[in-house]
Amino acid sequence: MGNGFPAPEVEVGRIVFRSWEHEWQTGDKETFSLASAKKLLPSEITRPIYEALERWERDLLRFSLPYPPYGLRIRRAKSEWLDLMLSAYKGEPLFYLVENATKYGLEGRSIGELCPNWDAALPEPRSKQGRFGTTLHAPLAGSNVTWAYELEWRPTVFPEQEVNIDDLLRHFSPRYREPAIFG
Amino acid sequence: MIPVDDLISELGLIRNALGEETVDPSRRPRRRGPRESPASERVSGDPIFDSGQWDVTDPDLWEEEKQRARRAVEGDGSAGQSGISRTGIEALAWYVSFHDDQRAWGVYIPLSSLALMDELYLSNLRIGRDRRLNLAWSALLFHEQMHFAVDYACAWFELVLRAPTRREFMARFKGQLPFAGLTPSEAYLEIEEAAANAHMLRQLVRKESRQVMRTIEGFVARQPPGYKEGLRATSDASFAEATAETLRSYFAIWAIEHRLDFGNPKTDWLRLLPLDDESAGSECPVYVINDLDEIGMAAGSLRLIQCISEIVETADFERQFRRQDAEVRSDWGRKKEEIKIRLPSPPRFEKLKDWKPPTWSLRLRAGHRAHLRPPDPGMTAWRAVAIGNHKEMGHG
């Protein structure tokens, strides 16, 4: 390969949503989107958290693109995106922040700070047997939000730093050269 | 709209942008075994259907084919074992990309699919069979036109980026995995099928009744993942998002390669698709495949009428014709020439309900009509049997 232009580094991964409500309802800790997550509590109780999560998810989607048919997404490797975004968005490092719950007002906050009357809305009893013999506990108002709900960009190809776009494009890459028949 | 032939010429200058499909484009995805491909014919304009000689000659085969088609359309697990290569609407009609076949690209619709779709999904409608066949035709065509529109948008980007976007994308669905551990999770681009079915629903709702739309929605709801999500993508916003996500899926890698911001939600991707462009309908070739014998029906059971190239005037017609004034006689002469090329849309040319033998009415000037009867089996000429004003012709 090689046409003089460097091949961009990429990350291949998926967006993962971890929710205690989804685990309580289905036994699965994670799902692939907010829309696919099962809910337990009334939306009027959880709305402040979900509104922040929706902004977070929107940004994760905004800065990655679908990569069919594998059910995955791809994005530029972080270092390259930072260069692009710093130049395009007047210095605001948007991309870096999409992976940080702080931006959405969730990191370091207790659930009760965002959702009044939380404890009264919890199911009784507040714990139950989960899959694989574990005990699930409903989070109390004093729990950290990110203990109960979290979005994550999760790389699926390791080591993630070494994925080159030419690995994905193969012979369609503009840098592709047919292997020499003789040595 | 830039003609596709011009796009093909330019794409030919981009390495790997064009390929050569080795499969006969008229081969039906649910075909059972290696048989000779049936004849296909190009269709232009809105065809008219005549099922006046509907005849199931092999009831066992007809029943077998109905079940086979149902399994294919609905993505039944056992369908794959019977050699069916596509599911959803693509089991009934399909689009061959100009990226893969520069000579025979276009939309293919078998007559057998119209008969089967009518029988399986439309027969509860309280409208005549010819009208239902026309509905089946429109539904299949609208769905496939979305695939053409996506193909066209791909070509546009390929010319801008000098990149073989579409063929790289399609290769992922049939090629080797770029990394160990990756597993394909979809056999076709589900969001594109949702967008195609949504486009079909959005077009049909403009002219069809609520009862018809409920039936078509039921047809969509029974299709496999992706296809059935078309029901949730019919609003302007959700259709735009389904379209955007379809194009992002095709272009993602190239967006990264060229540092393009394809994730921007304020981009109107629909503008790239020739869906509302009237010339798009004529730019994309549509072929009908005459394969009724393969599902146990007589060859003339379902006729698609595009034009009437040969007319014999009966003695009664000639007698009535002589009584008409000069303008009506002249109009008949003109119409005879016009229908050699293309038939006017209903009601200007329509089948008369419950008339025996089957009779068609062609509107002439000043409320006059000519009545035509289709060729008898084995014959090619239509017969002009009567002419007069609409009262004389029994139109009330």
C-alpha cells in the first residue's frame, strides 16, 4: 500500500448503555441504545437523568458512524479527531468530552440531586435475585448516577490504537497496490 | 438529473467503482432450480393490468409457490433451506445496480410476484383484481425506486470523492471479515430496507384509501427486520433520519478517509436522492418478467398492457364510426396512433366493470368513447367494437 497519503487511524466499537433498570427487568446489564433499554420507574421520576443520557448518546452517535454489517460503529482515532475538532470548533474539544459524564451533569452527582422522591418510587423489595446467582440492588437516592446509568464507547477491535483504515478498505483503498508476483 | 449512462462513463474512470455481475438479472430470488431465464420486457409509464383470463393450470404448484413466496417475503427460517436467496420485498422484486451491471441494470418485477402478492396479501381488499395487481406493481416499484435513488446518491459521492464507495460497501456483505472476531449481524442493510418500505408507504398514501393503506401496512408488518421498521419511518423526520443513516452507512469509512463530517445532524441528506425528481422514474429502467408458467398459471392469465399496436375495426364499429362527426372521427385516428406508443392512465383508458366479454373504454373528445376488446388467445390484434357518446355506449 502507499500513494503518499497516510492512512487514518480509526476506532471500531459500539455504544453501550448500562442501566440498573434494564438489568432489573431483563437480567442483562447492558443494551445498545437508550431506546432499546427497558425501564422500571415512571418517566416523571427519571426524566432528568434520561434527558442528560439522551444528550450524551446523541453526541456519541454524532461523532461516530455506522459500520455495517457488523452492528458496529467507527470513528477517527482520538488523536486525529482532536486535531480536526479543535480546528473546526474554535478550540472546544467536543469529541474528548463525549466520553466524559461530567459534560452532561452526571459525574459526581447523586441520583437524589437530580430526581426528587426517588426512594419512594423504588420497587419493594429493593433487591432481588439476578441472573447467575447475583443479587440486584435498586440504587438509593444517595447513589452516584453513574453507578446506576452509564453510556460508554466500547472498542471491539484490540489493540484499538492499531486499527488502520486500510485494514477496513482492503483492495478498495486508494493506497492499495497489487502484491508483486515475483518477490 | 444527470443520465445514468453519463455517470457510468465517469465511474469507469474510478478504480473498482464498477463491476460485472455474473448472475442473470432476471433470475428470480425464489427460483427453485437451474432453469432457463424467462423473457423480460422493458416497461415505461404506468402499465395497465388485465386478469380477465386468470387461469391456474397447476393448482398443486400454485399452492406450493404461494407457501414458498410467503416464507420468502416474511423471512421464515425454513425459507433459506429451500434455496431462496432474498427475503422481504426483494423476494418479489429487485433492483440491479448500475455499479454491478452496466447493461441490464434496473428494477425487475416478475408477473408471478404480482399474482402471488395479490393472492397472499391483497385479496381481502374490496377492489377488483386488476386494480389490486396495479397496487402490487406500485408497491414493489416504489420500494425498488428507493434502492435506485440510493445507488444514484452513491455514484454522486463516488464522483466527488473518486472512491468506489458502493462496491466496497457491498463487498462487506459477501466478503471476508476485515478482523477476526467480527460477526456480520445483518444480511442486508436493514435501515435501507426500512427507508425503502417507508418511501413506498409515503407514496401510496397520496393516492390510496385508508383501507388499502391498512392492508399494505399489514404486508409490511409481516416482513423481516429492517423491512417492517418502515412502518415507523413514514413521518418526514423519521424518513429523513432513515435516509441519512442509510447514506452514512455507505459512506462512513470514506468520510473518515476524507475527513468529512457526515455525522452532522443538520445535513439534509434527502436532497441527494432523486425521489421527487420526475425524471428519476424514467431514468431507471423497469423490466417485467413473464414467468407465470413457473407458478402454475397459464401464460396469458395476467397481462400487462403498455400499448395497443394493432387494432381491427369490426363491421359494427365501422357503421357507428360513419355516423360520428368529423372531429370525433379525426380524434379516433389520432388516438389510435397515440395508443400504439403509450396508453393513457385510467379513467381515460379503463376496463369496464363486469362487462362480458371483457371490454375497455377509450375516451375520445366531447364525451365520446371507443370500446375495445383484447385479442383472443393466439391473436395479437385488439378489436374496436363500438364508438359513440357516453350515453349511447351505456356509460349512463
